[in-house]
Amino acid sequence: MKDVSSDQQAVFELVRTYKSRSTPTIVVGEQVMVGFDPERLDAMLAE
């Protein structure tokens, strides 16, 4: 877990790597979820 409120490097990674300016941005393997969807998160974790 990275805290974008206190870690400038984490902000750069969020924007550059994941093209996101929103939190939460959840990364599981190659999958990226912007926002929170518990059903989708369960599916991502099950793979």
C-alpha cells in the first residue's frame, strides 16, 4: 500500500504508470481498478 497524501513518488507512479488521478487505485498483477467495486476486487484477487 502506498500513501499518495504523504509520498510524492507514489503520486508520480499513480499518474505515470496507471494513468490515474483518483484514489483508490487498486493494482492486482496486471489489472488496475480505479475506484472501489467489491465484486470486481474479489474477482481480481481470485485469479
